[in-house]
Amino acid sequence: MQVLSEAVRAPGRDRAAAAARGLTRSSVIWAVSLAALVFTAVACTTSRLLMLDTFASLAAGREIAQHGVPHTEALTWAAHGRPWIDQQWLGQWLFYEAYRLGGYPAVGALSAVSIALAFGVLAAYMLHRGTSTVRTLIWVAVAYAVCELNTVMRTQSFAYPLFVLMIVILLEDDRRHRFNRSLLALPLLFLLWANLHGSVLLAAPIVVIYCLWAAAHNLRPLRRRTLGAYLGLAACMPLALLTTPYGLTIADYYRSVLDNPVLTARVGEWHPATFGGPSTQFVIVLLAAIGLLGFAYGRGFRPPLFMVGLTFALALAGIHAVRYQVWFGFAATLLIAEVMSGTFASSESPLIRRISARVVPAAAVIGVVGSSLLLATTATSRFEALSPRPAMNATATWAAAHPQAKIMAGDTSASALLWTHPELTGRVGFDSRYEIYSQRQLLAYTDWVAGNGSRSQWSRVLDGYDEVLLSTAYRQNVIDRMRTLPGWHRIYGDADGVVFVRDGAG
């Protein structure tokens, strides 16, 4: 008869043996297939729709390509001449260069490839740690469910594979605490990351804490060299964050984002987690992770302590703000896969494994070909569906006839207007880069965008502007109030957008 302790240890031995063998050819095929399926899902959905951050990235990327890395704001009027610390400059430039090569489909494909690469690495590492192929498929799908709302086209896409690579490198080293040579890749990875997306500021403390954790395991005299290596790597992380064209002033960018009460109060992705809405998948996976971890501890299985700590540290970040939940999804599914493999032996039948080994790669090939064709043949109007293009054209036409006029546009239209009509550079009030504006400006602008405030407040917000562009899909309440605001009249309107101008302007 098999005792309980043997039942718990048996899966662990299987996982250790699988890890020792490394990735087999079939495992590589499986990981690539899952990455291809993720590419298919992203390419068919979020990569076919430009969001306000996409428009802002493209406009900034064009500015970088034409004039170099920016230091002074030139795109908008409200912040014109102020310092512009563009931390994401490299990601924006990559998106713009993709657009130059292949238009919107190339931008969508680049974003989808970056995201898919992250899930491919995640799948490969699960397999490396001994998770079965079918279970890996399930946990990758769960991770994608948590991340799905964050797969839109923006520079964050470039950070996903870097984040997963960081986790893999740290967890591999955590097996022995002997300073694996792969850790030397982290400074280079962070040098790239520090110029792509601000999530590097979340990742750097993880590496520092891990290095201190590993150093504590090497305090004996014979381990002094290893101890020094960990402490040296920990010291490198803050330096990597500063390796940008902005040097020490990059700290001002992070401060303007993280210490910005308008963002936390009025931008949805900065709100705390709830039990519904965009946090639903996060909450489900978090509860599952807690339940499975408790069950594993009850059966005597102990997953790596650093893996547990990392997952729940990221869970706290996800509870604090919705935008951090995507990072939790990667760590949580690795932990769940580890717990399941350590407490439950795989019960997949040979028939299921054979069928899945044929069906999944075939579906991946069909999916990549089909989604690539779909992306390549998607009309420009489909990509720009969230922007009121005819109303933007009407805005640009009137502005061309009134070259001194300034334009106030709603948050869903402003960045799109700057991208599609570069001749309006410096004449549009605000865009989606909230960190470059003063708190007073942001409060007034976001009140106007939300339709709050009195008529006198609106008059002060619109002081200095001669033209207003609004989307009917998102700002109908603002449109209704603009119709009754003294001193303004409508010059254009359709099902997508409305344009108002000041009486006597021009």
C-alpha cells in the first residue's frame, strides 16, 4: 500500500527527472505551438484596434524618428515647452518603424509577437519544471485570461517577455543559490527594459530582494565570492534603471506617474481591484492559488518559498491597482502548475497526449496563417474604429483655415488627432500622457472630460481654445452640455463625433 508521504513525493520525483532531462524536441514544439495560439488570439482581437495609448505611442514615435529622443514637449499646447521625459521612447520608436514598414497590420503583429513570446517562454518553463503538456496548455490559457485585457497595442507589450524571462532566471537560480551565470543577463535585460516601459520599476525591486535573499544563503566564509556576486548584482539594478537618455532625471518621470493623485483617482487601470469587472479573472486565480497552496501545505508539499513570496507580492500589487494584475498572472500560474504537479500525478491518458500532440500544433499553424492574413487585410477604418475620423478631418479642415486656433479634444480623440493630423502638432490641448501636465491642469481637464463642473468652470477650462472635438461613443454627456454652453456652436456632427467652435473665432 502506498502511504501518503510517498503519494506526495512521487510527482515531485517525476518533475525533478523531467527538469534534469531539459526541454525535449516535443516540448519545444509544444511551447512554440502555445505561443502561436496566443499570437492568434491577440492578432484576431486587440491587435486590430488602436487605443488612445497606441495613437500616443505612434505620434511620439514619429517625433522621435524625425527629431531624436525628446526632452521638451512639442506635441500638445497645454504643456508646450515643458520638460518631456519620454521613458518609453524605444518602444514608441519601434511601433512607429513597424508602421513605416507595414502600416497598422505591422504594428498589430509586433505587439502580438511580443505578447506571444512571453507566453511561449512561460510554457517552456512549465514544461522544464515537469508540468505535463496538457496541464501546461491549461495554465497558459489561465494566464492569458488574466492578461487578456492588457493585450492592447501599447509599449507594455514589449515588457511581457522581459518579465517572464526575469522570473525564469530567478527561479532557476533559486534552486541552488550558487549564482547561476544566467543572472548576468539581467543587467542587459534591464538596460533594454528601462527604455521600453515603466514596469521596469516594478521588476527591479524583485531582483534586488531576490539577490539579498540568495546572499543570505551564502554567508559562510567559503561562499564569500558568491555572496559578493549577489550583492554586486543587487547594486547594478538601480544603475540599470538610470541608463536612459535622461540619466538621473528619469526619476522625475517615475515620480510624476506614481505620485499622481489624478491618475489613481480618475484613470480606471490605476483603481484598486474589485470582485468584478476587469478584476474578475484576477480574483478567481488569486483565490485558486490560495486554496491550492493551502491544500499543498496540508499534504506536506512545499513549493519554493521565493516562488510563493513573488506570487503574493504581485498579488498585493494587483489588489492595489488593476494595471499590475497582468504581472501576477504569470507568476501565479507558475505557482499553481508547481503545486498541482507536486501534489497530483498527471492522469493524462496516452490517447489524449497523442491527440493533443497533433491537434494543438496543427491548430497553431492554421491560427498563425489565418490570423496573419486577417491582420494584413484589416481595413484602416477597423483599426481606427474608436476614433471619430470624419470629425477629426473636419477639425483639421477648420483648423487649417484658422492657423492660430487651439483645439480641445476629448481623451479618446486627442491622441488620435495628433497622430492622424501631424500638422496640428502643438495646437491640441492634451493627450493621454497625463504625467507631463500639472495637477491643476489635469483636474480641470478630467472634470471637463467626465462632464463634471459648472458652466463657469467649463468656461475656464476652455479659455484659450477655439475648437472642440468630442466622440459620441464616449463623451455624449459632454456633447449635450457643450450644445448649451454660451459662446459655442456646432460646425460638424455625425454618428461618431461632433466639432464645436467658439463664436467669432478666427
